[in-house]
Amino acid sequence: MSQRMILNETSYFGQGALLNLPEEIRRRGFRKGLIITDADLVRFGVAAKVTDLLDASGMAYNIFSQVKANPTVEIVKKGVTAFRASGADYLVAIGGGSSIDTAKAVGIIVSNPEFSDVVSLEGTANTLRKAVPTIAIPTTAGTAAEVTINYVITDEEKKRKFVCVDVHDIPQVAIVDPGMMASMPRGLAASTGMDALTHAIEGYVTKGAWEMTDMFHLQAIKMIAENLKDAVNGDMKAKEEMAAAQYIAGMGFSNVGLGVVHGMAHPLGAFYDTPHGIANAVLLPYVMEHNQDATGEKYREIARAMGVGNVDNMSQAEYRRAAIEAVRALSRAVEIPQTLAEIGVKEEDLEELAKSAFCDVCTGGNPKDMTEESILGVYRWALNG
């Protein structure tokens, strides 16, 4: 059986990685950029770390700062209009998954205008041309959007999120500089870090997993378990480790898919505007319990990577329980809510949520085949714990 790996052309990592931006732009012959970001990153001076470099290098750019969490079809359309009006020939995405996902959609539509309705990009769209060249600069350590071929857009009219998977959308350049993540609030560092852990665990157990992606995912789990608490508490070395860990997880899951944690999290974002990392973090241990009898020996290695000792002397039931409890313990340690009720999910919405989750493109990758009924059962369980 053949396997496929798609990664960025060029990536930079570590403190000071951002300083490579002007030379990378010059080397590629770009003339003018459109920066896609959100208003808060402009307001609090995070985007200025990029624009100051461009200004000092005499490089032209415009800014589109209308991105919001859980980006919508309408925001993407506005971004496409802004790009066409700007005279730009490349994109710079500054932010978390929302900014980078918006840039991916904009870049794809500019190059493939037949998909200008945005919603036709759902699933694996038959685009023929690569997206506008994009440089992705993440400001959170979690989504790995800078290294994936996936993006998620919200259809507000239909109250649903849809996932797009496109080999043509991956940013050409990723600049993963923990200095861009230094101002993350504690809660955001926690939720995005747990998002990265979800990527790593789901990618490790998904149906498409294989030896190379297993290597990435186990390393990411280990690094997240060792560093997330310290990163949330502001330790810069731990933030640097988390920046690398979430990218490593992205190298894996982008190429093999995810599972029903993401399938169930996406409707929460569409119904309640729940931050994606929080939705994943709350659901992860419940789904792990549901999936455990379809995972072979993999939970033993998850437990080991999470720092659990003596796993080789445990029974299968013991190491599966240890893996789940280690995830719960880390979640509690970084103050993640433990039930859906705590984040405002309503019991009367669960059936509609289950219908939406069953149709989500991520759900099919789950190691255990899911039905609407089984998804509803997990939602009900997670509602109050």
C-alpha cells in the first residue's frame, strides 16, 4: 500500500525565526503581500512584529484584519475581494488557525475562482491550481494550520462547520517562532495545547496511521505532556517546545486524518461559537474511552509518551485506563472544563449536533466506526460527565 506525505516547501523554527521573513520574500521574488490577521493581533502589536520587519525592508503590503474565531463564508469572500483590490501577489497569514484557515480559503479561491461560493470547497474539492503563495506565521501553539492541507470554515446560514482538504492549499513557507506566541493568554495556551494533543492522539489511532506518522505523533504527545503546563505558566523554553510539538503533530495528522473528536467538536463551534481547542479538549477523554477497544496496543504507547511508568507490566485494560487518566490529569492541570455543560452545550441540541458530527469529514477516520446513535451517546455522556 502506498502512502503520501505533503509538507511545506520551507519551514523555520525557534526564537528569532521571524527574522528570515524578508529574505524569504526576496528570494521568492514576491512584490506585494496581503496580510491576513485579526483586529486583536493588530491592536496588541503582535502583527507589528511582522509589519515592522517589512517596513524596515521596504516591502509593500496591505492588511486585511477582519478575521474572527471560527471564520465564516462571508469573511472568506471579503478576504478574496481585499486580495484582488490590493494588487498583492502573495499572502502572509498571522494568527492561529482562524487566520491561517482564512488565508488558505482566500488563496485557493483567487487561484480557482470557480469555487468562489466557498461552500463548494467542502471535503476534497477538485481544484486544479495551487493557492496563492502563502507564508504562515502562527501565534498559537496548537492548530498546526501552517503545515496542514486542511482548513475549516463556518457556514453561518446553515449553522455548520465544514472541513476542506486540498493538496493545493498548504502554505509554501511556515515560520514557527515562539516569540510570536509569547503574549498568548493562559487560557488560550491551554486550549490550543490540548488541541495539539488531540491532533497527536487522533492522528496516532486513526485508520490511516502508519509507521512514519506514528513516529511524529508519539513524539508530539511526549513533548506536549512534558511542556504544556510550563508553557501555560509562561516558561519560554516550554513555549518553544510546544511550538515544535504542535507542528510535528501537524506533519502527521495532515497526511492521515483525524477522528470523531474533531467530528464532534466542529458542530460545537458552529452552534455555540465554542473555541475549537476547548471543544476538542473537553471531548478527547470521552472519545478515548469510547474508542479504546478498537485501538489494539496503541494506548500503551500513548500512556508511555504521557509519562506513565511501568506500562509494560500493565494489562491491556490497565494501560488503556492509564492513558485516558493521564490525558484527563493534564486537562485538569491546565484548567480545561471537564464537561460540555460547563461550556454551555444544551441537551436539546444534542441530536442535531450528532447529525452534523456524523457527516463531518473527520468522523470517517475514527478507529471505531460511528453512527449517529453512538455519537449521540458520547455527547450525552460528555454533557455532565
